[in-house]
Amino acid sequence: MSDDVALVTGYPNFVVRRLVQRLATDGLTVYVLCKESFEEEATKDFRRHGEAVQIVTGDVACMDLGLSGSEVKELQAKVKWLFHLAGIYYLGSEPDEMSLVNVEGTRNVIAFAADLPHLQRLVHYSTAFVSGSRDGVIMEYDLVAPPRFRNAFERTKFEAEELVRQASRELPITIVRPSLIVGDSTTGEIDRMDGPHFFMRVLVNLPLDIHLPLVGRGDYPLNLVPADYVVEAMACIGRHVDSVGKTYHLVDQNPLPSRKVFEILCGVAEKKAPRRTIPSNLATYLMKMPGLEKAWRSPRLFVEMLNQLVLYNAMNTTEILAGSGIVCPSFPSYAANLVAFLKK
């Protein structure tokens, strides 16, 4: 076992699985915090890494992350890197549940980190969408309350980042903010078909002679990032000596308009390109109708993101990843792999 030890929260999230594998491959010993109900699954997932990956059961919503006294002491003696990815990201989840995990869970992780004597970094996994409904250019150092949050996910992640920024006065903290995460750029693999994947799946399975209407005009950028880029960038940035106290947007710095994204998907899926449009406010209204609201909550909230003129500045990310070989691939370069996975 390596003396370079990390604790990662958030299993079984897809990005978490990949991050654990990345850190173990880099030679770290990784403790994976997961709920007891996922222990068997986690053990199978990381079996090939042997003693390099250790499973501990707990819950970020609990004091001491739900760990026993002996487990707390063991981690306090070893952990240098704490990657906090635990959270509820599914837009259809209940607000109270999101607050418990995303906000109170982060508060508990900060308290746990404060008692780690060898801590070199607490990496907090936030989101570019803490900017809520704000338009224009969003800087990495910005954490400004927007005119409104479009959903509980944005609000709770904003509140969590506020807590982390306050704690950065005492702890070595790095914040990463990915935009909308899609599947692996090489394999197309992803574990949840919500948000953008819901519409992608509908599109690739349409009959050949049907044109899918576009929600809104499709003129505004749709910022998508593949999961493998997020993992590689986070693993590098989170352990970089110069990233303490900074925030990093993990985004596509040249995002395509949403219309172009769907046209590319239609092209590689051999479907007809979108024709005509549905006003976004009408689509949102229909998805809120009784009997549809809960089932369509996640797609509806994604629709709201399609018609916002916002660009995420990534100056910090560009600077720190320079020379690493880690870059966000262009959407056209991996769209066919997403489609191939969605067709399985």
C-alpha cells in the first residue's frame, strides 16, 4: 500500500468510479466512502486494484461521515487528499434530500477534513451551474448569487461552495466546476440517462422519417464535457501544488450552439436534422402539467439550460493544465461514440 493516501466520497457516481481508478493507477492508496448498500458493488468494481483501493462504509450526511471511531483514527493517520464528490446531481430529486446531502454533507466533510493532520488538499466537486440564471461571462473566481436559481441542484451546490470558500481560509482547498457531463469521449459510456442523455437517446432512436423539433431557437452555446476529461483534469488539478485556494471551470472553451450539437448527433445517428422549433416556455409549461411534472422534471430543467447566453471563462484551468496533454476534446470528435453507446 502506498503512503500517498486519498479518501474519495460519492460512490457509485460514474465520475467517482473513474476517479478512483485514475488515482489507484497513479499509485495512490484510495479509501472509497460508500453507503453500506453499495459495499458489495464497490468491492467488485475495484477488486482488480487489490489493496490499493479500500472500501469504508458511511454517509456524508452523518457526523464523522458515519464512520466508526477506529476508522476515523485510521483515516486521520493516513489521508493526505480528500476528494469530495458526494452529492445528489439528479435534477428530478427532492429539494430537501438535495439540501441534506449537498449542503449538510459538505459541512460534515469540511469538519472531517479539519481533523486530518496530514491533509494536503480538499478537492470540492462543485458545478459551473452555481451561476444559476446569470447571463454573460462567468469567471472562475465568481460566486455571486444569481437573480434566481432554476432548481434545487443549483441552489444547494451554490450553498455548498459558499461553505467551502469560507473553509478555504483555514484549509488547503481546490474547487472544480464541471459543466454538463456526457459520456466517455472514447467509449461513450455513462451510467445515467438524464439531462442531455435523455434527449440524445430519444433522438438516436427516432424513426428515420421524423424530424425532431428543437426546443427554442438553438442559438445559444450548450456546454458539454466528456466524463474522461473531467476525471483526468480533476486528478491533475486536485494534486497540483499551485491549485490551492483556486477554482477551476472544467468546460468546453469552444461550445457549440445547441442546434449545431443536435445536428451533429442527427448526422452520426443517420437521422433527419431538427426542423422547426417549439418555444422553450411552451415546452416547459407542458412538462409541468399534472401527471407529467415529476417524470419530466429532469428533462424540463435541462430544457431551461438550452436558452441561456452564458460562457464560462476557464483561464485558471488553461494555465494549470498547460503542458499536461489534458484538453477537452471538441464535441464533433466524440459525438459518434456517444451515439454508438446510446444505441446499445
